[in-house]
Amino acid sequence: MSGHTHSLHDTPEKRIRSALILTLAAMGASIGGGILSHSLALISDAGHMLADAGALGLALVAQRVASRPRTHLRTYGWRRAETLAAFVNAILLGVASLWVVVEALERWREPPEIRGGWMLTVAAGGLLVNLVAAWVLSQGQDSNENTRAALAHVLSDVAGSVAAMVAAALVLFQGWRRADPVISLLLALMILWSAWKLVSHTLDVLMEGAPAGLVPGELERTIRGTPGVADLHDLHAWTISQGFDVVTVHVILDGTRHGTDVSQAVCESIRAAHGIDHVTVQAEAPSSPIYYQPLSEIGRKRR
């Protein structure tokens, strides 16, 4: 017996495309401003935006792929494309942060001579454009892992613009040219932390870990507490994609209710207690006991 909901949220493709266009515009401005002001910081920030633009392009392609209908060969459709894109985006974010570290160390050794006024103006313009892109991505109720990964890239560009503005101000008003590598290094650490969180979350989904926020022991107690259930085995819970959690379980009947009724009751109990709609229950007649180690005794450490 199965309680299935296959609805797919409206994809935020237009928002990702708009953010990509804005990021490319900000990147072009940073390249031009970097050349005019002799600012290595702006040119480096443009390189960071180029990596993020590539990630946004990947997210856009994955968003289209994920919306394809399911087939006989891919019964869940292409939903995992969103998670795969988010995972790749997180890796790119980590690589970008390491690149910032290398550039920061190089600038510390040889601080470039820059025109602080031009640098401050261009960085402020980049900040405005990136804030608009972040606002576009954050709108709506249909955000998913892919959109959040894209938003993380844009927010890193926001932080980069802020860092460039602070460095420009220190160079312009204090004459401290090494402000740029110091701020860039702090920014790189922030980006690396964001990348790690994204990698950890998406890898957990790809490895079919239990859905975030679900306590396996509580799920087991919900099933055991359903009238008509004597025991259970082969309980599995995982995430296909954002908003699409799945539970499958074999329940052994106690003989007081019909198997169809018990299966439906288990689906409804899980939906009410844990908010999971896609539940598949196989009811089995009472027989010789099957050894089953409760999930609460496995000691699996959740995040």
C-alpha cells in the first residue's frame, strides 16, 4: 500500500537565469574597473564571479533537467539532478575560496599600486548588482537545494564586493595597501565554510541518508504504535530531492486488522507525525519472528 505525492514545485529557472545575467554584468564591470584602476583585487573578484557564473549556468541546466518527467528507466525522473548540481556548485565554491587564499598571499608579498577611488566606485556598483541578484534568487516559496547553492555563490560575490569596498577605503584614506589581502583571506575562510556545509548536506542526500530533521527512532516508534502492527523490518528513509522524502517499511500484522487497513494507517501516521507523503508499506501476515535491530539501538549519529 502506498501514499504517494508526485507533485514537483514550480522550478525557479527564471530567477537563476536573471541572477546569471546580473553576475555576468558585475563581472564585466569588475574587469573593466580593475584595468582602469590597476586593481588586482577587482580583477580577482571578477575571476571569482566567473567561477560563480559557471556554477549558476550549471544550476540553470540542472534545473531544466530536473523538471523532466519520469520515464520507465528513471522512475523518479531527474530530481537528483538538482542535488548533483548543488554538490558540484559546492565544490566550485571551495575551489574558489582556495584561489582567493593564493591570491591574498601573493598580494601580501607584493601589494599592487591601485587607484582607490575607481576601485571603491566599481566595488560599490558590484555590491548593488549582487544584492539585486541575491534578492531575485531569494524570492518565492519554491526554493530548493539548487537555488540555495546558487544563492550561496551570489552571496559570496556580495561579500567579495564588500571586502573590495573596505580594502579600497583603507587604501584610499589610510594608504594601507595590504588591507586587500587581509580582507580577502578572511573572505576566503567564510566561503570555504559555506562550501563545506553545502558539500556535507548534498553528500548526505546522495548517500541516501535519513532526511534532515527526521529522527529514525521516532519514525520507528510511530510505525510500531499504529494499531495492527506487531513488528517491522527493512525500514528505510531517505531523500530523493529537496521536498521529496521517502519511507519504505515491511510491517508484520498482529492479526487484529486487515493488511490493507494497517498499511493505510501506517501511511497516515507517518504523514501526520513526520510530514512525509511518499510512504510505501508492505504488510506481512504473522509468522515466525524476523530478527530486526531497532534503529534506536544502531547508534547512528545524525548531524
